[in-house]
Amino acid sequence: MSKTNFEFLDALSQIARDKGISVDTLLDALANALVAAYKRRPGAAEEAVVTIDPESGEIRVYGQELDEDGNVVREWDDTPEDFGRIAAQTAKQVILQRIREAERDLKYEEYAGREGDIVTGIVQQTDNRYTLLDLGKVEALLPQAEQVPYERYEHGARLKAYIVEVRKTTKGPQIVVSRSHPGLVKRLFELEVPEISSGVVEIRAAAREPGHRTKIAVWSNDPNVDPVGACVGARGSRVRMVTNELRGERIDVVPFSDDPVDFIQAALQPARVREVRLDDLTGTATVVVSDYQLSLAIGKEGQNARLAARLTGWRIDIKSETQLADEEAGLGEEWAEGEWVENEAGEMVWQPAEGGEAVSAAEWSRAATGGTASDGAPAPETEATTAAPAQAEADAPTPSEAPPPTQAAAQGSEGTAVSQVAADEASGGNR
């Protein structure tokens, strides 16, 4: 081996070690570049192959003749006399280019499988569109949409962020991170709570309003481990570390439950729930709380109820005990506008202000007792349907006693539906 070839191989090995690239990769790239350089020479063969001996560093060019099927039928040594100078110039360009490509590939491979992971970076640049974080070998992009409102990032400050996407570009990997993603809270708890990282405690659900408040639901796979206590830590030390990283964002840790009622009650903490009524058809949960707990259950601008709904997946309707009692008693019903008038037959009827067919006191009473409505549709049979019409008319309130019926009593000219609530109120006298 000549001294020149030895120095060439030694330099190649040193570059490979420093840049983390294999020597074979560099030799293959150099051989392909030398083939292109050879074909630009006059009199060069149409097909050629370049070989580089990894032991001696000797470079040879072989011209080839191919048949119609692409098989080599003849091969000869066609190495130019001054090919060493050409090889040196080409090697420099190829190696530099290959190093840049290999570095980009290594950086991409390092972060390609890390979507959903957490990284720590140093703030380098901030403007109205994005913030750049220096992660060491690469830079991460924190777009405006992924930032927490009113959060300011000072130059040189250390910041933890959540990787949402890794893109491969010609200039290298582009890493997009987030400070507002709910996954950031989960990853921060994994760093602070050993029980979560070991799998004993799981975060089953999370709902977040960045910069304001977060609710997480935790579950323990070990009955001897309290999931909420493990996440909160001694005197709140663990959850305080997460809160500090999120710059004061409030965090509620609640126990997860497979029972929707228990889960909804826990999700609305710190409010105390008296009762939960579920409607599986509409996916709505009606929550009853004490009067003094209503504002606490709803939260500031509805934040507590909104986060609880997102955490549990149920639509939550919160009512106080007084509101529920008023609704069940029929209070708060809207009454239709109209007046009692005497028709041509001398009978007092209720004439809706919006127009439509008038309702007589007898028809109103029959609807209240389960008879036939004014539109002719038969009502469900009850004991009241066997009462004589005369008795039903006698029980009907006089115009001076009866309040006006509900809005349902004035439906238009096609028929009048009588409200059961109005009938009950009329039977009981004035409101």
C-alpha cells in the first residue's frame, strides 16, 4: 500500500468515526461519484464500474460491454493514468455531501419515532409566528398555535415541550413541538411519578385548557396504591413540580371509575354532587348539587363543568336543588297570550292571541283527565275517561277562575294540543 493510499484510508476512517458513518457507506458513495467523473472523460466506455479496495485503497475503473439483456459480455481495465487527481477532487466533494446527508438522516432517525415524547430545549428565537428551541443537535419549532396564551418565552430560558410531529425535509428533520397539548401534562407526570412510569398507575383521561386548568383521571392497577395520592405526592410535592413547569396552571387529579355516575361526581370536584341522572339516548348527565355548590360546580365561566364534560365524555347539565324542585313542580312555565271570549253558542272559550282554533273549558278539562283532545286524537285511557261528559264539563273552571293555558294551547289552525301542565294547573285553581 502506498503512503498516499494509506493516508486516504486513514482520513476516511477518521471521518467515519467522527460523523457516525460507516466506511463502506463512504466508499460506495465515492465509487458512484467516480463513475460519473469517468464517463465525462473523452473516449470513456458507456458502461463502467469503479472498485475501491478497502485494504489497500487502490482505485480501478473497469469498462464493460453489455448484451441486450444487460449481462456483462466483456470487461477490461480502463483506469486513466491521472485518475488519482480526479479521484481526490471527487472524493472531497462526495465525502462532504455524504456527511451532510448522513447527519440529516441520523438526526431524523433519532427523532422519527419520538412523536408523543417530551424534550427539553433552550429558547433561541421568538416572533409572532413561532419560537425556536435548541435541542442540541437540531432545532424544534414551536408554532403560535401550539403555544399557551399569554405565556412568554425569554431568550435562553429552558423549556419542556411535547413532540407532535417530525417532518423529513431536504434541510434536515423539522421537529414540531407543543406547549398546549394535553399529552405534555401526561409526560410531565411520568417524569415526576415513578408509579406512572412503572405502569402501576395509569392516566386514563385528560382534559386541558392551556394556561388555566387541567383535569386528569388516574387509575391504579394495584389495590394497595392510591392513584390520586401517588400523583399528588407528599404535601403536594409531585403535582407542584408539574404546576411549576406549566407556569402556575391549576391541575385537578381525580380517580377514574368505570361507573359513569361515580366518574362524573369525581370529575366535578371540588364541588360535591348530590345526584346524577343519566340519559343514555342523548348522552346527557343531569347533575344535582346544593344551592351553595352551584357556582363551584359550574366554575368560572363554566370552566369546571366544561372540563368535566370533556374528561368523562358526557354532556353535563348542572342544576341546583331549588331549580330542580321548581321544574318538577311546573313552575317557570310560559303562558300563552289570549283571552276568554264568548262564542256564538254562548259558551266561554279561550281564544289564542296568535290565532287558531279556540279551546273550550270542556275540551281543556277532558285533556286534563285523559279524554279526547280538541284535535280529535284519542288520549290514553285512564279512570278519568269513564267520567260522564256532563260531570267533566261541570268540573271545568270558569273563565274567571282559570289561568290561561300554556303555549302548547295555541298551535295554529291545524289543531290545538292542550298542555297537561296547564290542565293540572287549571284543575287546581289559580296559580
